Amino acid sequence: MRKICLAVTVLLSVIFCAGVSMAALKAEYKLSCNLADNNPWGQGAAMFVKLVAERTGGKVNIKPYWSAQLLGGNQSSELMLIRNGTIDFSFAGPANWAAQLPVVNVANLPWFVSSQKDRFKAYDALFINPDSKVRKMLEEKFAEVGVVTLAWGENGFRELHSNRPIRKPEDLKGLKIRVVATPIWAETLTTLGANAININWTEAVSAFQQGLVDAGENPYSVLIPYHIYEFHKYFINWSWVAGPLAFVASKQAWGAFDDDTKKILIECAEEAATYNRALARMGIDGGWGYSYLKERNLLPEDQNAMPYDPYKLLKDNGVTIIELTPEEFQAFRDAVKPIYEKHVKLIGEELVKAAEEEMAKVQ
């Protein structure tokens, strides 16, 4: 009899504990994404949500909030909202955190990553390689402010789009260029003679359409889905900064999951981030992005939003694509050397040196 009572007690304890564990989970977790789901950034977020629902059997229900809805349109507030737990997950563009966390500017140093012989290998060495010193150092800094990093994706190298051709620094004089609230970007463009105007993405497309600004800088993964080529007919491949994305979670949300669930979430984030990166590179990286998607039957159907050949779509729509010569490219780098040196000190020379070493390994 005593053994039966003990067994019942143990069983009830297990059930009770399981109930507490389940009750600790939210009915809905909020995921922030700065863009809609019509582009590689948004598609990566959507894939993460889908995979998590499938692999947790619906136990973890993540709802995506598109176009910076949770940020009130203010992209620079994202880090604060993740830190205080208002946002549970984000497929984030850490460049928007630069004012509060200067270390993220390692990807924003002008013509730092793209100056390498193979910019995609350089990018992967910094952010995709799990053994990267830079990646580990960034993730440690994120953790210090209450942000847990799950995986790294890619928005793409940021190119210049304009209503006039640009080939040299002098061509930027007086040009009104839309930028986000990342100080190093505004300082770099101002040094080049442009008028950098801070406009959140929710208002940027209207600004391009209405001619309130003359130019902007975005990766192809954003320019094409939002039809920026309808307003700006010159695209300059200058790849001035890289565009890392990261799946992150708030410390508060992450702490509610058991180890098995955490493992599933990380695996889903890694898979979704690779999918996002393949979409962002499709047609511009020499073939990896397209091959990855084709082999997995993941090629996008909407060729107007995510085309297999971005350059052809742009040319078919009357866009002139300008390729800078090595000499023209170097002229821009030389013109912003003071900004580069200033921000190396703010970022931390140790981190920048680690980045140089990681990129050198793969060139």
C-alpha cells in the first residue's frame, strides 16, 4: 500500500511539474522583422516561424510582426525592446543597434569587407563560420546586454541607387541620400559630400517615389522586391558595407525554454538563416545561392520579387548598372579614411584586427 501511495505521489509530481513547465510558455511569442515577407529577409523570418511550429509540435507559437510594427517604425529602438523583453525574437539587422552597441559597426566600416578579393568568402568567414573570433566576440557583447544569438543570415552588400550616375566621390556632392540611424553611415556619406537624411524604411519608399531624396543605399534583396528601380535608374555596385542579419532572442524568452527546445530553436534558426542567405545571394554570388535553393526545391516563384537573375530584371526595367573600376573603388576608400580610423577605435582595435585575420584566411 505504501509503495502504491509513493508511486501515485511521484506520478502526480511529474504531472504537476510538466504542467508548470507548459504553463511557463507563452501562448504567443512575438518576432520582429523590419521588412515585409516579400524579400529574402522576410522570407528567412517566415521560414523560422514555420520550422519552429513544425518541430515543436506547435508548443512554441511564434507570430511574426512585419515592417517594424513592434518598433513603431523606429528601427533604432529594437535593441532596447529586445533587452526589456517586449520583443521575444527578432530577425534583426544589428546595424540599427550601432548607436547603443558600437561593436556592430565592424560590418559597417566603409569598404572593409568588400575590399577583399572574394567578398562573400570574407563575409562568411566573419559571420557564418561557427569558429569565427569575430562572431564569438559579437555574440558575447550581445549576451552582455541580454540578447541571445541563435544564427546569422544576410541582407546583402549595400549598393547605391540614384537618380544620377555616380563614379567618383565628387559625384556625391549635394546628393540627398536616405540612410537609417546608424551614425557611421551618415558620417561616411557626409564626408563624401552628400546630404545624409535619416528616414525609417516604412517611409523610405515614399521618399524615393516623391523625389524627396535623390538616392539611397540598399542590397539587391531589398531594392528589387520594393521596386526601387521604378524611381532610381542608376544602380552603382560599390558594396560599401556588408549587411549581416541575426536571429536573436530576448534573455527573458530564452530562459523559459528547456534544453531540448533551445536546441530545436537554434537548428531552425540556422536552417532559416541559410535559406535567407541563399535568397539574398541568388544570381549575384557566382552560383551558390541558386544551386542551394534548386537542390532543395526552394526556388522562389515570384520572379518580380526574387529573380534568378537580378541584373537582367533591372536592365529590362531601364536601369543602368555601373561597375566601378579598381581605381574608382579605391578613390572612395581613400576619401573616407578619417571616418574609418575614427570608428576602428570606437569598435575596438582587437575586434577589427580579428576581422582582418579571419578574412585573410579565406582569400
